[in-house]
Amino acid sequence: MSHHGKPLHIIDMGETAIDEETFNEYLAEMRNHYTADKYHLLDFNCNSFTNDCIGFLTGGSIPSWIKDLPSDFLSTPFGAALRPTIDAMFRRPVPGAAPAAPQMPAPETLSAAASASPNPALASALLQAVASQAYSTGSLSAPTPATVPSLGSTSSTNGYANANGSAGSSTVAGAIHMCTNPSSLHSLLQAHRAAVVFFTSPTCPPCRMIEPVFEDLAHQKTHGIGSGRVAFIKVDLAVGMGNQVAGEWGVRVTPTFLFFLDGKKLDELKGANAAELRSQVDMLLYQAFPPHPHTTLSMPAVEALSTHPILFTQAPSWDTVSAKLASFIDTAPSSPELQTAKQALTAAVVPLLKARFPPSGSVMEAAKKPALPAAAPLLNSWAATTRTIASVLSPSQLFPLVDMWRLAVLDNGVANWLATSPNPDPDPLQLFLDKALEVSDSTDPTQKSSGRNYLLTVLRTLANGFAHAALSKTLLSRTSPGGKRAPLTRVVVSTLLHEDTAVRTAAASVVFNVAATLQKSRIEKVQGTAPGAVPIDVEEDEEWEVELVSAVLEAINNETQSEEVVHRLTAALAFLLRLSPFYESQLASLLEVLQSKETLKGKLQKGGCGENGVQKPEVRKLVEEVAEKLCV
């Protein structure tokens, strides 16, 4: 029995020949190792202690399905989104630094983390419960509440300052694994591609000199490309079975560092040589995770590109939009459902949009303001209303309705609500994509021409969806429920060649946002996710990326009017190519076959884009750089 009640499952871990007195001596030693300030929910917890005890008593380890539970959890989208939140809740003061009170991440971080779960409501409740428990037990300082709800929230949420990265705090044990028995070390070596093992002892002055360097390397290198695949392990010969661990690997002096790749020992270093330690660690990681060839290229124009999405934030006259949509509804065959939908828009949605996004105000600032109460039911109602109206009106008549959603998706709550695919029927974005495909795939010139405004507003709505990490992941997901990669790609590829310049500009903007999000995902894998941020983690797909590159090059080749379109497409091409895992295997040969270098340089010549070719110096520099360094 325990405070949790009767165990649900009991596992026989074998027998031991160690007597009680010896085991009590072992526990006394471990008391200095397992202290409250080192505790971490995922990395250094009760299962870590249990595994060490089993290793001491039997030479074995606890079952992998228990031991690996944290890594299994973190491999899920919800776990990855929640990791920064958990890390922020288990922090301790850095020696010598000013104390900083650990606090919960910002509300939008919690909201995004919850939205990544299959059950956002349950996930949100879990987050709040964990936070409340942490504060009630004194492990975190009391927060200063601030009401910051959003359009899609059902109630007010307390907002807290983000303490990640503060000068006076650091993560507890996440970067360094403590090992006290051979079994534990073998488990760590099996679970990580690369590992650095530091053998130390409390009576070793050189160990104390080199330990800060080891800790610094651990924190640096475990948040980059090797995150989750490289382990920094510390073995104290005076703790537990540390001497047996050292004996197994022939370690007789401290400090000694062993370097492992795929579970096999590569090299060792004896003594407190900081420069040599850094060099050996870099060499190990280079062998384990070879850098992409593009990382050695100097590309100032590409590196100067912002990965922030291109957004369409101008607020229209809501009365005009409402009147236009009402006139279309009035000309359609009347029905009680349609009139109810019209009334719902006029009475509930339009007033909210007026208050939220006034034409004279800043849309992005408005998107962060508190929403009206009970907004989630309103969104459900609005989605149903949207489906009712879309079933009656033609795409050419739907653009005022889409324009309402264009600004709404800039709101944190709406974006998170859409990201969770709340409706079994097509959600609004899926519905708009389906209708857009009807227009773009049509062979009727009249329908294509009349659908221009609809395509334009849909593309701008999709572009605005990339303002939020959670919705970006849904838009680019191929496998998750509600994922929209396939229809989004079809719509964008077809509209890149549209006869209307404004439509092509909007399509180029969506392609840029797709490529920029993909680039951010790649950079995260190299540098790690920013503290408190929701991981992007776009699923790489060779066939999809080849399709995008081909479509972008064809659009650049055909674009002879708009320098802005060429600029956005070239920037998108740079992001699609740079750091691509398929560059050498597939894309390089494709670029040669499609004569990409000649296509890009042709935009700089007379008649290539406008009468005299691309004129803006920054665009010319970007086009030249992509042609010379990425299209080879």
C-alpha cells in the first residue's frame, strides 16, 4: 500500500544476496545523491532511484516500459509541447547568480501545449493541476495572476511570466545523467546514440576543476541536434556501485572521460584538460551527427531572411462585409436553417469581430486582447453556421465569410481551437480548402474567373494560420487528425500560376510560410527549441518537398510581372533547399534537370521580370545567392 492506494501491478525483480546492513549503508550513500533540489519529473525521479536500487541488489534494472516512460511521453506531440513547461517547474538557483523565482510559462505556451493533446480540455486541466500542486508544496513561488483569455477560451486563465533562461535559475538534472551501477550505465548507452561518461570522486581536486566544463558542455550539446540522442553521464566512484562501473571499463584514476558511439567505446581522456575535453566531445558529436553541407556555406542574403510568416492583417469595414454576405444569402433559396445562420452571424459573430478587430486598430495587438466570455461555444456555433451557408452559396459568394475567418485565425484561442479539429464535419479551414479545389480544378473559365475573390481570401486565411505554432503543425501535418498538408499543397500549387497577380502573391506568401516553418523545424533540430516555445517539428517528406520545389521553380520561371512574387518565391526556395535532408539524394539532381540556376538568373535580365528584370538590390542579391550556392 501507499498514499496512492493498492498497487495495480506487482513485478518480481528477483532475489539478492546483499544483507540489510549493507543495503542500509548503500541508502546512506545515496541520500547525498538523491536530494530534493535535484528532482526532475522526467529525468531524475522515483524511477531513477528504484532502478539504481535494483541494480545494486540484483545487477538488473526495472522494466524498460517503466524506465523509458518519459522518453516515450516526450516523443508524442503533446509531450514535446509540454517539455518546456515541465522544465520550467523544476529549476534551482545557479551558484553565484541572483535568485530568480521559478514561474509557469506564459498562457499561450500552456494553451498550445494543451492543444497538442488528443484531449485539450483534459490536458489543460492536467497542466493547471500540476502547477497548483507545485505552488502548494512550495516548489514554486507564488505567481502574479493576470487575466489573459483568448477568443477560443472558455474561461479566464492566469498568466505568468516565463522564467526560462533567467540568470538565477537552471534546469535541475535534465542535461546530466547520474549513474550509480553497471546496469544503469548499460541502459543509458543503449538509449543514446552518443555518450560521454565522466568518472569522478569526492577526494579528487582536478575533478572539481573540470566538472563545470563538463556541465557546461552537457547543457550546450544536449539542446542541439543530438537532443534526446546524446547523453552526458556522471559516475561518482564513492556513490553506490560506482567502483564496479569503473572497474568494468578499466578506469583507475579520476577524472577519466569515456566516449561512446552506438554503445561502443571510441576513446578515453584522463586528466582535467578542458580544451581536449571540448575537442573530444565535438569530434564525437561530429561522428554521431554529421553536419549538413549547407552549414559550411556563407549565405548572408539567405541568413538575413526572417522566418516570421507573411500575414494579411488589414481589417475591413465589417458592416460592408456583413452586408455583402447578407445580400448573397438573400438571393439564395430561403430555408429556416439559412435564416438562422444569417441571424447568428449578424447578432453574434460580426459584433465580436468589430470589437476585436476594429479597422483603425492593430490587428496583431487585438488578437492578443481578452475575448468575450463563453467564446468556445460561439466558435462551435460559428463553424456550424459556416457549414450551413457554404452548402447553399457558391464559392464566388463565400469570400465575405472567409474574410471573417481570415482575421479570426490570428487569435490565439481560435488558432488553437482549429488546431484540435473540434468538428467531425469539415472544420472551417478544411471546408474552405475543399471549395478552393473545386474552383482551381474547374475547367469552366467562368467559374475560375468568378472564384478569384474566393481563392484570394482563402489563401490569405491560410497564410494567417501560420502565425501560431499549433495551427502551423496542423496545416502541415500529413498523419495527425485534421492534418491539411495534401489539400493545402494542391491549392497552393495550382494558384501559383493563376492569371491574377494578387492571387499569385497570396499563393507565394503561403508557400513562403510553409517553407519558413519547415526551416524553423530544421533549425530547432540543430539548435533546440527556444525556452517556452512550442516545438514545430514538421514531418519531412521527400516526395512532398520535391513537389514544392518543382512548383516554386515553375512559378518563378513563369513570373514576368511581379518582383514581389519573385522575391517571396525565391525566399521560399531558399528555405526549402537549405538544410534539406534530401538535398544530396534527390533535390540536387532535380535542380540540375529543371535548370534552376538559369531560371533564377533569367529573372535578373531584361524582360525576366518587368522590362529590366528584378531591380531591388536586396532581391537581386538573394536571387544570385540562391542560384550560385543552392542550385548547384
